[in-house]
Amino acid sequence: MQRVYNFAAGPSALPLPVLEQVQKELLNWNGMGASVLEISHRSRQFTSVVEETIAMIKSLYQISDDYEVLFIQGGGHTQFAMVPLNLCVGQCGAYALNGVWSRKAFKEAQKIAQAKEATSVEFRVPKQEEIDVSGASYFYYCSNETVNGIQYHYTPDVGVDMVCDMSSEFMSRPIDVNRYGLIFAGAQKNFGPAGVSIVIVRKDLLGKASSTVPSMLDYKTYAGYLSMYNTPPTFAIYVAHLVAKWLIDEGGVAEMERRSIIKSNLLYDTIDSSNGFYFNQVEKQSRSRMNVVFNLENKALEEHFIREAEAENLRYLKGHRILGGMRASIYNAVSIEAVEKLADFMKKFATRYA
Ligand SMILES: Cc1ncc(COP(=O)(O)O)c(C=O)c1O
């Protein structure tokens, strides 16, 4: 069986050694004579998985004991609601709007409280001086807009607690967690399968939710029960545990950043040197190193592009249904070799059809 070059936006490519280990131990995990899928989350063995995954996340991002690391179900969308439910106390957040996911989070927050717009821009991230957080209890932004291919290459400094949706760039570069009140990320892009989100929250922000907030939507519940107040998504956490180990073995987030610069440069250079055959509308300084979005000048060729790419085993390159065009998601598990193949294919395709 030949595995394809997988450029899916999420769920997306997982490291092959992780998948192989899952396969190897699926029927008999840890010598227990049962699958990890079949054992209690309260078992000593599984509790260790949770504790070790937290420890590895803390070590990869150098997170201090001022923070809790939580595992929560319901994906990024549930975080869009949990953030205002927990952090809009009196005042609410100010949201930077610069893509599909930040706008969606803002709409959700507006259902819950008086969330405000901090700034709104297109095809780029806002500049620091464009962000207005006056009267807000937190500043919310999405550091990598998966659909639009837009990424912050600076950390805003705004004077209120920062909340960041890092779903599609989690563990792809070093960050200073101390700059944030709360970070969340759905695992299904860079850290595991769908089903679990990682939330990193400063401890003093816990316990602020009103007493009417359901237990399962209160971060404090998760912090108080090692994320096991109810049955957690055990399989997703187990795979995330293997991904964290893989990340450490590969050299951690600094190495992931080094690779992602090489990979994204390969694709952006191909686009920029195609004499307009391919184009990307995002401002250069705001281009994503995780999701490279591009169009063909001749739209009629886009179907051909997808079909011919598929014939070369280059898969899942179709852009998000909202934007159309193409999108190559080049997360941590996508190798430099895969991206070289894609760049090579793009060049040949352009020569053939230009
Ligand atoms: C940046 C970002 N935030 C949030 C979401 C929503 O995540 P979920 O589908 O897990 O709710 C996505 C999904 O693609 C995303 O890319």
C-alpha cells in the first residue's frame, strides 16, 4: 500500500511512526491484554497517559506552574463559547477579526455577552496600533487562520489578558505562554486526531464563570479533575500522547519551526516565481506557514490541477468551500519531501499550461 502525500487541513496528516505504534499496540496496550480503546480512563495506566501528555506539552512550550493544561471535547467551536462563558465577567472580550475563524468566534461570543470588535482587516493580520481593546477584559485573536492562510508573525502586546486560538499552528513554533491568559487548539491539525482540544489557561482565570454556567462548560471543572470529570476522549488523548513524544524526539517546536519555514518558503517561492500563473492574495508578512492558500490565474484550470495532482498522489489540495482555489496544509507531520514533490508538480503544471 502506498500512502499519499496528505495536504488536508484537518483532520490531517499524522506522523507515520505514531500511526505505526497505534497499529502495533492496538490489540494489546501496555501488556494489559486489551486495547487502549477498551480500558477505563480511571485505570492507573490511562491516568499516566494524561499526566505524561500534560508534562510533555508543558516541556515543549516551557509552561510554568501558573498554568493548567486541560483536555476538552467539542472542538474549537466549543471553545468559542467557553471563552466568553468563563472570561466575560462584567466586561467582555475584544476580538481581532481577520479571517473565517476569528469572525466565527466573535459571533459566538456576541450571543453570550457584549463582545466587541478590536479591529477588522482582510488578507492580513492587524498591526499592533490597529488593535483597540478599550473596555475589554480580554483580547481574542486567531494566530493562524486556517481557511484564509493568514498568520500572525508577532505577538500582540495590548495590556489585557490575551486569548488565542492556535488550533492550526499548535506546536509548530516556540511561543511564550506567559504572554497569554488562555490558549486553545483543536488537536486534529497538528497534535492528534479529532475529538480533543488542548486548553492552556492561567490559573487565576479559573473559577470566574457565573454559577449558572454548566459544569462541562466551566474550565475549573476540568482543572479540578485532571480533565476527567466525565469520560474523556481516551483514544484521542492517547494518540496526542504519542504525537507529543514524537515532537520531543524530532527536536521540539524550534525544529518544527525550522522545517515549516523551509516548507512554506518552497511553496511561496513557487507561487511568486510563476509570473502570475499562481497567486496568493495575502499580504507577504501575514502569510501562513501552515496553510498555503493559492489560486490559479486561469480559474478553469483549477479542476485540472486537482485531478493531475491526485494522479501524482498529492491529495486534499482543494481550498475551503468558502474561498475556493487551492490550499496546501503543511503541518508538522507533512515532510519536506512531500512539499518538494508538490512544488515540483506546481512548476511542471505551470510550464505545461502557461
Ligand atoms: C483556527 C481554527 N479554529 C477553530 C476551528 C474549529 O474547530 P472544530 O471543527 O474543532 O470546532 C478550526 C477548524 O478548522 C480552525 O481551523
